[in-house]
Amino acid sequence: MLATRAKRGSRARSTYGTPWGVYFWAAEKFGRGEYDLDVCAEEWSAKCRWYFTKEDDALSRPWGGRCWCNPPFDEIERWLAKGWLELVEGRIEFVTFLLPHRADRRWFQAWKPLADIAYEPEGRIPFLAPPGVEEKDNPFEATVILHFERRADVGALTREPRGGWDERRRLGRGFGLGPAGDGRGGLVPLPARGVAPA
């Protein structure tokens, strides 16, 4: 689960992970209890038993099952397009994206109407800093969760508005950190590698 940002005053980039509390909340609300594959992760930040890291190059590989994606924030459109293609080709059941809320960006205006669910939490999510990086304040603006389902009318990349619903809610204290592990087992193996760290 990768969220990247440029540090102020430099071109250096930092990678941040999704907090466990956010992931578990999304899994219950959108993922029917669990996701199978974290398509954009690092070993320290993986949220699913099966996951792709940068070295696995998920953008060039098939996905499978129920997918979670917190992509690098400077490559959002590529990841959205890949998720849509996986739906169109029938390889995944659904995919949920955790993204920055940037209503003035082209990708936001193009992709939000296509989502089956667009959830706009109020406030900021405290992303997890990578090992060895201390982050006192949340480095990101507001977020949006876009959820896409495989449906009979998904079509050949027609990208017509899908008639999903919008919802804006305050996340509140219910978005606290959860346990550091998913505690699940027995998933059908997917074309990914690794096990989420305990």
C-alpha cells in the first residue's frame, strides 16, 4: 500500500502505508469482510495475505480476486486504468482504491463518476510512515475511496457513468489503528507473493 509525496524543499519521495484501522473498516464496508490481494504494497505495509511489491510490477501482471489499492499518488491514473482493465477482462471481482481527494484533477473528474461507490471521508487519514521515518503530522490532504465492481454491463472500456452513490461521512475515532496482522488464512492462492507481516 503505497502513498507517495514529495517532501517540502526537495525532490525526495517518501512512501506511506494504509493504517490497519482504515483497511479493516474498508474491508467491512466495501470488501465484503476481506480483500484477497493488495496490488500496491511493500513488505512492511502489505494489508493482505497476497500482495504485489514494486519489484513485482503489478501494472504489467494479472490481478485476481478482491483487490485493495493505495497507489503512489503520482501515478493514480495508471492504477485506476489497470484496475478497470482487470474488471473488464473478468479477472477480479472488485477493486477499492484509497486516493487523495483532488477534485480539480483530471483523473478525479474522469474516474469518480465511474465508481460504484465514491466515499469521501471528512478529515485526514493518518498514513503509516515507513520504517525509520518519523512523521509527526499527516502529510496528506483529504482522501476519497473509489470502489469498482465487476458487473455484466462493465463493457469494453466504455467508461460510462455507473450510477453509484456518493457519501460523505466523518470517520472519527473508529478509524484508529487495528491489530498488526489480518489473522486470516486459507485464501485461494493468487498470482502474487508474500504474506502480510504479523
